[in-house]
Amino acid sequence: MADRDPETIKQDIDQAREQLAATVDTLAERANPSRLLDDAKSAAIRFVTKPAVAVSLAGVGVVALVLVVRRIRQN
């Protein structure tokens, strides 16, 4: 290993420290519970608003409504 100037070593350490701090900040932001909740809500909304899913949910709603009305009429 070649001899390195102490100032160069210090600069390398400082740069590595800054990169590590940026990485830790990024990981902390990704693991933030409110961000995770917002991401989950967004994913659920994107899924539900797909045409095939929306039609399926509407169909399930109609079937549930028919079953409730039939049950009410039977009593």
C-alpha cells in the first residue's frame, strides 16, 4: 500500500462520512411510518381505480345490496 498524505486520508474519511450520512438520511426517510402509510394508501387507490377492479367492486356492491334487500323482505 502506497504511503498517503494525511490530508488526503482526512479528505477521504470526510467524504465517506458525508456519503454515509446521506445514506442514513435516505434510509430514515424510506422507513418513516407516515411515508409508508402514504405509499400504501396511494398504491391501494391506484389498484382500486383500475377499470377491471372498479367494475368488480361495483359488481360485489350490487350483489351485497341485492342480498340485503332480499333479507329485509324475508323478515
